[in-house]
Amino acid sequence: MRCGLNRDLGFTDADRIENVRRVAEVARLIVDAGLFVLVSCISPYSAGREFARSLFVPGEFFEVFVDTPLEECERRDPKGLYARARAGQILDFTGISSPYEKPVAPDLRIEAIGSRPEVLLIPLLALLRNDRLPKEDLA
């Protein structure tokens, strides 16, 4: 999305809000066409996530919070973006110089460390099947 539809946007607060709005609107169009959509994007503000949810009827939108500590994001960063942000070379970088508002009540919270990716996928698949696992199985 950032290389196409949203290539005119930067990373200011206003641009981040517009990025999420456009992504949500496109997802809505795809759902209206009868297709399943999985959107993965940094959505740093709760208002943007609530706007996205408002475009869908209940049961069409699930907010999944992949809860990853900032230190882990920095450790996994193959492009060195976090280091550049900490050095002041990248402005408005989520988690460094721009805030991230953690979701208060996501439909699913997945802890991104401590398990293999294929294990982390299990609760997501359960959510999509509307067959939620007990909370102790989600961590």
C-alpha cells in the first residue's frame, strides 16, 4: 500500500491517519466484492482503528494486536530503521519519535515472542472460524 495507493503519504500523524483510512476503505471495497481480506499494517492510533471497524458490520472486522515489545522490534529489524530513527535520521517513527496507542480491547492479542509463527497462527485461525480458544491458549 505504501508503494502504491499511499505513496504520496509520509509518516506525520496526519499521514498515518490517512494511510489507515485508505487501507480500511480499500478493504471495505474488497469485502463488498465478497472476498476475504487480511490487512497487516501499523495502525498507531486507536481512533484510526475504530474508524476502520466502523466501516464493517459486526463479524466482518477483527482487530488483531500482535503484541511485540519495542526491544524485539528493534532486534528483528532487517533494514536498520529503528537504529536510524534513534539516530534522528527518520522522523515520526512509531515507537521511537511517534506514539503507539496499544489497543485496549482487541478481538485477539497475540504475544509475538516465545512461540513459533505456526503456533501463533492457531488462535488467529480459531478467531476466523469463530471458534475462540480459551485465553490461556492464546499466549
